[in-house]
Amino acid sequence: MRFVMRLNTALSRYFPEQRVYLRTDRMTRYFRATPLFQVWAGGMISVLVVWMLIATSALMMNRISTQSENTRADVLQRTYETRLAELFAKLDQRTLEAQTAQQRFYVALEQISMQQSESLQAEEERRELETGLMIMQEKLQKAMAERDAAQGRSDSIPADIQNRIGSLETRLGSAEDMEDMLETLARALDDTVRQRDELEKIADDLVTRISEMEYGQRLAAQRNAQVYARLESAINVTLGPLERALRRSGIDTESLIEEMRKTYVGTGGPKGVLSVSTRDASILESNSSTRRIFERLDRVAVTSMAVKNLPLAFPVRGAYRHTSGFGYRRDPKTGGIRFHSGTDLAGARGTPIVATGDGVVSFAGRQGAYGMLVKIRHAQGFETFYAHLNAVRVKKGQRVSHGDRIGDMGASGRSTGVHLHYEVHLNGKALNPAKFMKAANDVF
């Protein structure tokens, strides 16, 4: 009490005692404000004012920060929507290019088949003409030999006549027979000469026709070379993005193609060689080019099946934004550092979720923190997870194809908002889904 009195006395020089009077009809009362009370009240009022200023500043800063974050979120959303529109435009363009290349390929393949048939038919005709020419030459040689033999016989006839005829009467009697024989021989020689001339004319015609056919075959070989070049270009347009996508995803392309050949025995076939004559180098060259084209086509078919069976696509069909990536991050629930085994793609509730590759549904239902979950088992030991769904549209054991709708985006399970949690596993080990989605840009 003494300390309080001394403190009041010391403060009275700066804060003199104040009194507040309250008067009624019957009495008068007053309230005395001591210097110590005045200092305490002033301090409390100052603290209250400072607290109000700080709280007001914090609220204003929070509101400004919220507005800035909303603005930034709107900008990011517009950016993502613009990027998504560009990706869809590229998808349509590449789809159109692939369809155009495929149409050109089928047209060129039909032309190759027709030209190959024509070449085989021309080769058969040429061989038949060669055979006919050889037969004609043999006949001509035989006819000329017969003509020479007849001429030899005609030259020896007078000597035989002189030796065999001993008398003039005999010579006169056989002269008529000799004249008949000579006339017969003359007619035979005329027929032989006429046949020789005809055979020589036929031989000349055959040589001319063979030259024309060889020229036509050279033209056909040039056309085949042009068609093969166009086919190679079309195949490269189709095969290049597929192999580039597989390389970006870190998959051994050659081993994958070999396994696909063993698994899908219904495609491809023996790499046989067309039966053609070995006497024509252009036919052999055409056959080699055809074999190479079919080998490349077989590779395109197998690679396309491999890409469709692997999770190389975007799981969200519609507008979305990337909210969290693969790896260690701060947990949105607890604030601690935890490993995030997938990628989060946020969007509107009910946004379609599609399968990123052909496969079989291994799980469909609710599972712990994943909420509503769909698992799809793909080829090569791949498996994809689609978590926090709002609805599941497939059943366990169901076979799905690339692009099939398997569910709707939601916020089930351990989730802070509407989004899709997407995971890619290889033989039980989680991989970064971003590289598979980036690889999809080269394919679709």
C-alpha cells in the first residue's frame, strides 16, 4: 500500500486525480480516478488501439493476398485452358495427318499390288514369248536343214540319171518322171523359203515385242521406286512418333516389340519372298523393296498395338489443372513431408476419367485413403491407379480399351478438394506419370 501511495504521489504531478460526479434528486456521488488508475486505463486503451490496428492490417493483407491468389489462380486456369485447347488442336491435326498418311498408304499399297501383278503377268508373257521364239527358231533351223538336204538331193539327181539310164529310150521315158520330181522339189523349196521368211518375220516381231516389254518393265520399276519412296515417307510419319513416345517413357522399344510379336500371333506372319524370275534384276530389286515395306508395316502394326496397351495418354477428358506432382512434398493434411506416389489433376466434379491404355480392371471400389478407386492392369507389368473418384463406371475383370470412360472426378477418400490422383506402376514400383503423359503428345 505504501508503494501504491508513493506511486500515486509521483504520478500526480503528471496525471492529477480526477473526479466524476453523479448527481440525483436525493444524493450526489462521485467516482475518483487516481493517477495510477489513469495510467492503467490509458495503457489498456493504447494496447487495445494497437491490437485493433494490427488486426485490421492483418485482415487487409490477408484479403489482398487472397485476391492476388485468386487472380493468379484465374490466370493459371486460363493458361491451362489455352494450353489444353492447343493440345486438342494438335491432337486433331495429328489425327488428320495420320488418317491422310494411312489413306495414302492404302492407295500406294493397292498400286504396288496392281503393278506387282502386272510385272508378274508381263514376266510370264515374256517367258512364253521366249519359249515360242525358241520353238520357231528350232523349226526354222529344221526347215533350212531340210531345204539344204533337198537342194543336195536335187543336185545329185542328174548324176543318178546319167548312171542309171543306159539307153536313149530309157532316158526319154524317165525324163517326164524327172520333170515331175523337179517340179515337186521346186514347190517344196518355195514352201520352205516362204516358211523361213514367215519365221524370220515372226522372230523380228518377237524381238520388238520383247524390247517393248523390257522398256515397260523399266518404267514399272521406276514407278515402283516412286511408290516405295512415298510409302517409306508415310510409314516414317506414322512410326516415328510411336517410337519417340516409347523412348520418352523409358521403355526398351525392341524388347517390347519382340514380346508383342510373341503375344499377338494373329498379326504379321512369315516374311516370305514373292516368287519371281531371277533373270530380271528390276524384279528382284522391286521384290526386295516390297519385303522391306512389309517388314516396316509389320513394325508399325506391332508398335501401334504396344502403344495402345501401355498407359501413354491423359487420364482426364476435359479442362483440368496440375496441382501436385510426383515425389516428396508437404502433406496438405498434416503439413509434414511425405512421398507422393502419383500426380494430382484438379477439375470440375464429374469430369470424365478415361483409361490411358488397353487392359483389364483389377480393382473397382472404395479403398482406404484412395476413396473410390479403379486399378487397370496393362501389358508389360504396367498398372494404373485412378483415385478419389466421384463415381466408378467399370467392374472388376472388365476389359477396357484406350480412351474408355471408367469414372468421374470427385473428392472421395483422403482429399482436400475435387481432383484425380493418378499413379503408374511397373511391376509394383511407382513411376512418375508425367513422362508417360508427355510421351502421349507424340502419339495422340
